[in-house]
Amino acid sequence: MSGKNGYFQLVTKNDGTYLCIYEPEGAGEPVYYEEISNYLADQKLYEFDKISIARALAALEGTVEVKISPMLIPRVDEYVSIYIMEERMYAKARFYPPTNNGMQLTKQDIINALVRSGVKYGVDENEINNFLRERKYCTDYTLAKATPPVQGRDAKITYHFNTNLSLKPKRNEDGSVDFHKLDMISHCSKGDLLATLTPMELGKPGIDVSGNIIRPLKVNNKVLRHGKNIQLSPDGLQMFSLVDGHVTLTDGRVFVSNTYEVAADVDASTGDIVYEGNVVVKGNVITGYSVRARGDVEVDGVVEGAYIEAGGQIVLKRGMQGMSKGTLKANGNIVSKFLENAEVIAGGYVSTESILHCKVSAKGDVIVGGKRGFVTGGEIRSASMISVRTAGSTLGTLTLLEVGIDPKLIAEFRELEKRIVTMSADKEKLAQALVLYRKRLTMGMQLSEEKKEYLKQVTQSNILLEAQLKEARSRYEELRVEMDNKSEGVIKVSDVIYPGTKLVISNVIYYVRQVVHHSKFVRDRADIKVLPM
């Protein structure tokens, strides 16, 4: 401790009570009026000359003695003030000298004061001895310290394969996709290390100065979760592949599977395809048939009015002519040469060279590039960005481009709207039935046991419906606020956008009424701003 703090001492004389104030030494801190005032209050001395004390503090040099009261106070012994701080991690004390006829504290006196203040643990006798040796007043001494808890560590899983499904395919100089170098599948070989588990470490409790147990933070345990074709080490800390194939991570579970290959078309000769891993179709997928895969789906030919669903990504090397009944649905990305008259739902991005009269929704970007790069008709929705060369047509074909909100949120919002309307109507019917029965009861009509049971069921249904309606309205309001507050999202048109195209960015609407070239559209508060590319 550098220097010595200033301090003060009560002195009793024949004509009254005096306060002797001592200047600090070196880098010590001066005496403050508030500390003097608090001390005098602790000694039950409420009437004193405040002005004289303030003047003495302001002009203090060396030692100053001022008369603060004509009254003679009883003897005041050496005094210690203890305060517990930082969530009972420390107990600190400040000492004050006795009057000229007062007694000094002993070690046991200080320990007793700590006990009276609620300190039961961690008393530092060395620090008490330091004070008894130094007798430094108006100075903090840490007389007790807690034993802090030792925090544990969460279990951690390290995956040794690509878990990032946002990688985009390589594009040629003309903007078209190079389907020979997609590199979107994490391949693995037999014996490959797929994941490593670092076990959790439990913490150790501590004790605060009041003797209470301080619990360490809770740690989270994890285990290596997996499907078939995988083996764990005997200690459960390493995961290995048992086959050559590909590896994916879905909902925290690792899957390894071989790829199922359809040598020709998916048609009457194969039936619908359902497979846990990847599916590769060398031919076409014919109208009316479906392909469902836990992993990725790759089609070399054309997809007609069929249904394709993938837990990973969908790659169509030619494209889809959906005939207004085809659907592509992927948890990951969708890459296709062209998309026509189909519904497309992607948990990642959508990449294609043309979209004609489709309903497309993507959590990631929708990129329409290549030589054609046009979107004509239909509805295109992306949570982040839509990038096209041409939007709409010279014929004014109605085309919707919407960005800024996750399409899943929009779908949930609209579904809630329908549910709220339906539930409100149902509740109104139940309310009318309850009113009718209650009216009969007030008129003294007796109800049969069957009708009493019916009344009971109607009442329970009404209560349940009210709770469901309240929950639906609450979620509806949350979604509405969330969508209203979304301001990100951009629409890029590298060539031309035609009248008849409707743009929506986070619920702000913009109608294209004249041809616009080489522009991007962003939200600016309640408007959509057109900026040059």
C-alpha cells in the first residue's frame, strides 16, 4: 500500500468535543466529509458543527483540530466498520481511532465484529494482524475472502468433415454453373475419423464469506449421436466410418451411407424412390413419381411433374418442367439448369439459369444467372437476396420478387391468420351454446344427465379453445413485429426489370411501372430505394 490515508479522531476536552483531522501521506487518500458524517452517526452524535468540518477539510494542511460540539460525549473506543461486498465474495473493514481516552481493539474484538456482521468463513488472520501492527485508519482491509467455485467445461464435439451446406457451385465465365465441379458432398472412406468428443468437466463448489455454498455453473453433456455404418471407439470419444460413402450432419446426428444409383428413368419400372442416403438418377424423373432421400438427390436428366425431397441438396443437371404439379423440396440448396411451372422450397440457396411461372422460396439467396438469367411470372421469395438478369417480361407478366423475411416465417404467419379466423368462429359458436344453456338454467329448466355432460364438454372445449386462441394470437403478434422490424434484403437486376413486376422487401411494397435497367432495390425505412448497380 503506497502512502497512508488521511484520517480523523474524536478528542474530548473540558469545553466540548473536538475533531482532529490528519492529512494523508504520500499517495494516500484524503478524508471525505461523508465518511466523517457516517462515523459520527454510528456514534449517535447527530448535532455537530458541519460548517467547521467542511472548512477544515477544504483548507487542510498537516493536522487540523476543530470544535464540533459543546457537549462532552462518552468515551469512544477504537471502532471497526465491516461491509460485505461482491455477492459475499469479500468482507472488508475500515478502522477508526479511539477518543483520547478510548480503548483499542484486540484481535478477538475484530473477530467478534466479523461474526456479528455475518462472516462465518474465510477470515484472514494475517490481515487482522497487519492492522494491529500498522493501525492505519480510514483504510480498507480485506479481512475475509470466499473460496470461489471452480467452473466446469461443457462437452464439445469436433466434426472432421464439412458441415457447411452454404458452399456455392463454381460458375463459368458466362455465368453458367459447372456441374462437373459442384463439390457439395462430404465424401468419406472406410475407417475415416468423423468426429471427436471432448468430455465435459464438472466444476467444484465454493464457499462465500457467509458460509454459503457457491454452486458452479451447470455444464452441458453431449454424446456422439449417429446412424448406421458408423462405429464408436470403446471410450465413446471417437466416431469412425465403417463404409465408403458420404457423411452428413442432420439435427446433431451423423449419418454415413452409400449412394443409391438409378441407372435409367424413375418411372413405372422403379416405382417411387425412398432412400436413407444419396440418390443419383442417370435418366429422367417422370410425372407422377417421387424421389425422397435423407441425403442429396442428383438427376442427370429432366424432372417432369414429379416430387423430389432431399434432406440435403438437390442438383438437376438439366432442369424441371413441372407442368404446374412438380415440386422440389430440400433442407439444403437447390441447383438446376432451369425451373418451369413448379414449386421450389429450399432451406439453403437456389441457383438456376431461368425461372418461368414458378413458386420459389429459399432461406438463402435466389440466384438466376447464366446466359438467360430471367424470371418471368410466379412468386420468388428469399430471406436474403434475389439476383437476376431480367425480371418480368415485355408483356407485363405478373411477377413477384420478395426478400428480407424467411419464407417459413411468412408461411407460419399466414397459417396462423387462417387458424385464428377458424378458432374465433368456433369459439363464437361455443359461446352461443353456453349462453343458451345458461339462459335455460336461469329460467329453472332441468337438464338431463346427457345434456349436463354435453354442457360440461362445451365448457371445457371453450376453455381449451380460449387458451389456444391466446397462444396463436401471441405468436401471430410476435411474427408480425419480427417481420415489420426486418430491414435487410436486396433485389439485384443486372439487365432489365419490366412493368408488371411487384417487389416486396420486408413488407414494403414497390410496383415497377416503367422499365428499369442495371439496378438494385433496397429498403430505406418505409420505402424501397432504387440504386444503380
